[in-house]
Amino acid sequence: MTGFIRKAVLVLAFAAFGAAWAGVIVTYFVTDSTTAFVIAVTIAALATEALFWILAIIGGWAVFANRKKLWNRFFGQPSR
């Protein structure tokens, strides 16, 4: 059951992240209001921050403690 909850939280977090940034794009092209655009970007930034913390909580500290090793593995560089 906990695996399902983790996946559901991740799906919801990524959906909120995607919807927020899609809202920024829509706001940029649909309205000329600077206020609306700033509000949309602020909401998207908060959604991005929330996604970051959710990934940190679900992924555990090991992901962040070993970020250099993971970064090197992601880009195909040898680990040191």
C-alpha cells in the first residue's frame, strides 16, 4: 500500500507542477496583465519548490547525499 501512496503523491506533484507551468504559458499568451503573469509564475515557483521537497522526502536523504555520483552517472561520466 505504501508504494501506491508514494506513486499517487508523485503523480499529483508532477501534475501540479505541469499544470502550474502550463498556466504560466497560457497566461503569457492570453493576457497582457503583468499582475496575472506574476501571480502565475509565483504559483508555478511554489509548485516547483513543493515538487522538490516531495522528491526529497520520498527519495530519502541518500539521493541528495550522493547527488554528485548520481549526476555523473546521469551524464555518463565516471564516478570518483
